[in-house]
Amino acid sequence: MFCQCIVKLELLKHPDITPSEEYAITEFLRFVPIIQLNEAIENETIALSRSAKLKLPDAIIGATSIVYDAKLVTRDPHFLKCQYKKLLIWDNA
């Protein structure tokens, strides 16, 4: 399991995040490798943005999964557009 750097930013950017939520997220992320952007991810991000019309953060996350040949677990149905074979949509309903 790993986390793309954009996910960390997305999780912590909310202005109404409580101190306990921020602490929980930060503690979780301490134990998860954070993947930074590199040229391979950048190139795949461009391709995904064009082909699946994903927003930049989603394209970066999807591209990272593709480059690392990793399963992508998400609650975001937008990823269905990219037809990634290792996609797992998590529905907690």
C-alpha cells in the first residue's frame, strides 16, 4: 500500500478539518509510503487527462497506480472512465 502525494494534500486541505481528524490522517500517513511525482507518472497523467478527461488530481492518482502496476482503491466513480483493470470502487453503503 502507498499513497500518492496529491492524496495527502487532498486529505489535509479542507479548512474545516478538526485537529483530531488532522492528527489521525497525519498518523496514518506516517506509516504509508508517499509516492512523489516523477517523469513516468507525469507522462501517464497527461495521457489519462486527455483520454479519460479526468481532473488533474484524479489523473495523477490514476497514473501513479498504472506506473506502479498497483490496485487502485477509491470511492470516486470518476475512475471508471479510465477503464483501469486493477480498479476497486469501495462502496461503504
